Amino acid sequence: MSGPGRAVGTPPTRPRPVPTFPDRASPQYSVRQAADLLGVQPAFLRRLDAMHVVTPSRSAGGQRRYSEVEILRIHAVTELLDQGVTLIGAQRIIELQAEVAALRQQIADLSHD
């Protein structure tokens, strides 16, 4: 399930807002907090971790802690799932988007030399 009570790929009843955060890099959000921010089930977050879609930090006690980076990546994945893309497909799309962004940055850096 990608959200409360709906199957993966089922369109949401309302668009999810993009979460905002005070500290972008701090892994301070628990599984429950991240799930609440994203409107998904905690089990869905654990599945994404098991499939290496995201790699949250761990607290001293071994609990997952999510940063803005992980939460925004999960948000992007859930948006793609809601559009009918498979989880593997969504992961690949996000990887390719990151590669394109890095290449664009390299081009911009080279054009400034």
C-alpha cells in the first residue's frame, strides 16, 4: 500500500503537499513522523528501506531516522506510484533525474571556465 487504505498505483483522493523542513540534512524524523508527513503507512517506508530506495540513518537504538532528502525522495516515489509507475520504475526514474541534474551542473560548471 502506498497510502492509507489504497493500493499501489491507485490515484490519490487529493494531491499530497510537498513537506517543508527547518533543517534539510538532519535525520530527525522517525518512521511514524515521516509516514504522517507523507500520508503513507510506516510499513511502506520500511519496504522502501529494504529495497534500498532510501537509506535512512539509524539512531543509537537502531531506529530509522529520515532527513528531508529521504522524505522528498519518498514523496517523489509516491507521486510516481500514484501515476501508475512501478516501484522499480519509479526508483529508476529518480536515479535518471539525479544523473541529468548532475550532468547539467557539470555543463554549467564547464561553461563558466
